[in-house]
Amino acid sequence: MALPLEGIRVLDISQVMAGPFCCMLLADMGADVIKIEPPGTGDSTRQSMGFRLKGADSPGFLALNRNKRSIALDLKQDADREVLYALVRTADVLIENARPGVAARLGMDYPTLRSLNPRLIYASISGFGQTGPWSQRPGFDLIAQAVSGVLSSNGLPGQEPAKNSIPVADLGAGLFTAYAVLSAVIGRQNSGEGQFIDASLFEAALALSVWETTELWGTGKTPEPIGSANRMSAPYQAVEAADGWFVIGAANQGLWLKLIKVLGREELQLDERFSTNAARLANRLALIDAMAPTFASRTRQDWIDGLLAAGVPAAPILDYAEAVVSEQAVAREMVQMVPHPAEGAFKALGFPVKLSATPQQMRRPPPLLDEHGDELRRELVELGLLAPEAGAGA
């Protein structure tokens, strides 16, 4: 059975993370993703990071660009721009992440490309979006985390601001753009026309702050850093056992009552500071202080085993080396070996969702720069979209 997005062609004119991540998700579902890169250097992520495996491309590039084909085009040159225009005529989707205004200077803005292909769905990912007083500012994940509020609410109280180590603005923008692209593809079935999608790192980070903004508007107080704790439930955080830290999630009253029974601390329910979730949230620090001696009396695994047996969510805190070899990650095939012409093979994260009838496939390794340039030009010549003399490339 064909993959769900087979027959959908995506032009990936993006670099680094948000755009490439979005396009990889579409490629994993079967889209024919053509990565358009600057000659010589390619996607800047190819040269990023301070370490390499065997080949010249960074592990970061390898992680974000599987299942794509690559063609190198200098969009400042007329001949290469004509190749882009030929590709646009065959495409369903184009995704770019230049600063607002750059695409127009390169002759690849939405109005220009829409005139070539009215069915084109054009997604632009930028730091702050195409409009507004910040639209021309450069934007990276750290910047978006800072101005969206994420940085202010992360980490521990009274300490240096701590960004979320997972690039939530970059990856969030990629996810939201994929969602918008697929919505536009479905909508095009009725309208027959494409549309422009305006996505940004800033709005992605702000949209993912749904709990924090709820606290702001519900209490009138701006959310502050609370470490591993939760803004809506308590106790729901890391706690310290005799041999180190683990996490618990008593996210409702029923789980709270089960938790204190496992702890042998049923008397805590009689304390009005802890009898309801609202009271526990208001007195979270006092609650954890009251429970701390009990947790310190046994090992992490003892507590985890007992809590899970009672139906209370609890887990060890694994580092990444432990997480990727955990029995659950292995069972879910979340680490895969990817064959590659330069690397031989390398480890990569697997597919985060599973489709029963059309499971995703590792169809192509991350491409070498311009690996498919001649192949794509020949395809365009065969379609009559490119002059025969252009078929061999530069």
C-alpha cells in the first residue's frame, strides 16, 4: 500500500532545523521532498556542530534530512532560478525559512511562484512572522524562547535563566507548519487552489505555553520557574529517594490518595493544606518538605515498583544514553540504523508515530549535496519543463 503522502511533491528551501524537520516529517509519510541548497556549502547545518562521524556532513544534518533528494541551485543566477521555476510547476508544497523580504529579492516569493502554479501551498517559517514590528529581526530558538515567556518560566527559582534544552520553538514551528501544510492540502481538494502559510518560532513557542498563559490569566500572576513541578497538579515532580531522584505524577485526587497509601502517610489527607489539589498547589513546597523524609527512607526502585503496582505514575530519570536503549525504546523501534554512502550506517531516531496500514519507511538516507541534481534536471527535461541543454546541470 502506498504511503499517505505519496504523489505529493515538496520543495524544501530551508536550512538548520524548523524547515528541515517539517519537511522530513512530510518525507517520512511518503512525500517526494526535494531539498534545494546553495552550491558549495549547502544547508549550513552540514558544517555545524563540533564533531563528525565518518563523512563531511554533521550529525545534526543527518538527523533532519532523511528521505529527501538534494539539488544545488544558486538562486541569484537566472539559469538556476529557471530550474527552480520548473520544479515549482511540478510541486504541491514549498517551504522556506528566509527572513521576510529575502524570498522576494530572490524571485521566489509567493506571488511570483503562485503565478506559475496556483495550486502551490507556500509555507514561510521565520523568527517572528511576516508582519508586525519584530518581523525583520533575526530569530533563533533561544531568542524565541526569551521573548515568548518560555525562558522566564523555565529552570529553578532564583537562579540563572534556563532555556529548554530541547529547541521547542524550532521544533514546534516545524510541527505546526506540517499541520498547516496538510490542512491546506486537504482544503485544496475543495478550492483547487493553494495558499500562503505564515509560521514563526515566536508564535510556536507562545502557542506551546498553553499552561503558563492559563496560570497568568487565571491568577493575574506571571508564571515563575518551578523546576520539575507542574503548574496544574501536585505532587507532580521529581523527588529524592535514598539513592537519588525519580519522578511521580499524582495528577488527580484519586492518585493522591493512592500515593499517600503507598507512602504510609494517610494522615496527610487530614491536613487542610494538602486535602485538595488546589490546596496542594498553593502549598507545594510545604507538601514536598513533609513527604521528603519518607521518600528518603527507601531507594528509587523500591518506590517506583510500589507506586506502579498501585497505579500511580512514577519513573526513573534516565539520561539519553539510557533512554535510547530502554526496553520501551527498543520495543517501539525508536533507534534505527540508517545506511549512508559516506557514513556506512549511522544511528538515528525512529518514527515517533506508527501507522498500521502504511508504516513509514527509511526510503532514502540524508542526501549528499547535489546528489540528485542531474537526476532532477533530467526529469524536468522529460516533462518538457526545462530545455534539453539544461539537463546536465552546470
